[in-house]
Amino acid sequence: MYTRTHLIGPPLPNLPWEDRPESCTEPIWRYSFNPVIPRNPIPCANSVFNSAVVQFEHSFAGIFRVDDRTRKMRMHSGRSPDGFSWTLNPEPIVFKTNDPYLAAFDYGYDPRVVFIEDRFLVTWCNGAHGPTIGLAETRDFESFHQLENAFLPHNRNGVLFPRRINGNYAMLSRPSDNGHTPFGEIFYSESPDLTYWGKHRWVMKPQQSWEYTKIGPGPVPIETSEGWLIFYHGVTTSCNGMLYSFGAALLDLEKPWQVIRRGRAYLFNPREPYEQVGDVPNVTFPVTNLFDPATGRIAIYYGAADTVTGLAFCYVDEIMAFLDEAANE
């Protein structure tokens, strides 16, 4: 497929992929064998969702949110030869640190993983006197070294950019509160060393009815020839509770706090039974995007009903067309 918008990143010819069904007219379509990861692939699991996947060597690795049967929120590593069939480590990750304060965190959930320079960096919602953004690094998905927490509580959805910007590491996040946050806007921050964070910039707030309660960062931003493409989650509240969908926006390459284009409608929302029924009904929560620059293909892993993991697919040019249409309305 010819692509007008160029994706910038390493080739991924073995990207997990399934062609669009003939009956589908949506820009994003679901894997026909969803959920790609069920709720209990390991004995301790109550649910597996909101998890991070990356290309690793010639296959795939990931960090998975596993809520166990006591409902503790932990993170487990996992491997896959093809991005479809996953084997999860039955034991949670034990982060290495010489700082007892860092080691004593209460919980960890909703990880993201990105390769920057020479190692993989992991961010997650870290329970340290309230939710904040934890950081760790790994080179092999077996040993994990914990770094300093990025922010003061309360904060969630810390997502690193895949390269330095203006010489600094860069992150999107959503300041929050200590509960099931009834508000949320996206902010940008920079750090020279992954320890000290500043240059905080407001990025965007809820605008449309499908996202009017709160918004937050989703997967790692994708660098393109036109800007940083981001998928983000948006939440609306109805008489039946909160409903999580996701949309897209384009940020400036060198000033990512500046929004170039943003979709008005959602791109993807709960429609299938495994997205509508579960521990938390009506949730589609994007956490990972993998892409192949040669074909313009993007695969998105998302949490479904806070219970299982789904997989969906799209082409970058169709997402850009969706954003262009919104800009011209």
C-alpha cells in the first residue's frame, strides 16, 4: 500500500497483522480471534489487560498488567514469537534497586515500554503514597532496574516519546487524584536524565461529548513525517457509568505540546461483548502501537473491559485522513 505519511522507525516486517474484513468500513478493525490474551493465561490471574508490547530481537516481548485473584495489581513479563500467541511469566517482576523507598511501592499497573538509544524503558502507574509514574530499564526483559519516580503523586498514564526532543527525554502524562479520577487533561514534560523533570506544558483537554469527562495518553507516540501521531483514551460518563473510547491527534515534532490536528469523533469504542462485559464494562483502552514503516501498517493492543487484551489494526494514511477531515470541518 502506498503511504503518503511516512512512519519513522525501524522496519517491522513481522508485524502482527490481519487484513480488514470486507464488511468493515471503519478506519480501525479488530482481530477476528480477540481477545488476543484471555483473562487467565497464568494461574494467579484474575485479568490481563492494559499491557505493553515491543519488538524484541526477532520476536516480541511485553510487560503485562495482571490483577491477581486477591485483586492486587502487579506486572509480569511475557514473550511471543508472533505477537499473537503469548507466554507470560507466572511470577511478577521484581524490580532491582538499592533504595528501600523505591522498592516499597504498593502496586504497579498500566505499563508502557519503549526502546530509547540502547535499552528499553518501562513506565507505569506506581503506588508510592498515591499514584505516580514509575520508571525502570531493562535490556533483556528478565532483569529490571528501577529508576526514580518521575513525578509527585497524583499522576497516571506516563508515556515516553521514543527519542529525545531538544536533547531531553520527553513524556506525556495525566495529572490526577487519589481515586477514580473524575477529570483529566494531557500534559508534556522533559528531563535531561530521567530523574529531574520539568518544562511542563499543557497539551490538550476534553472537547467532545465522547471524551468530556477526561482524556489521557495511550501508546508511545509514533513519529511521522507530519508530526507525532498519538492515540489517546477519552471517557464520557452516562447514567450507566463511564465509557472509555479512543481517538487520535497529531502533535508538533519539536514542540509536542502544540496540537496540529485532532479528531472530533472517536476512532474506536466498546462494541464487542468482551469490551462491553467484564470487571469494568464498556472499556477500550489503547496501550501499545506497533508499526511497519514500509507498509504504513499499525497494530494496536488495547485493554477490553479491564479484563482481557484486544488487538486491532489500521493504516497510518487512513488515520491521517480521519484527522484531515476533522481539520476541514
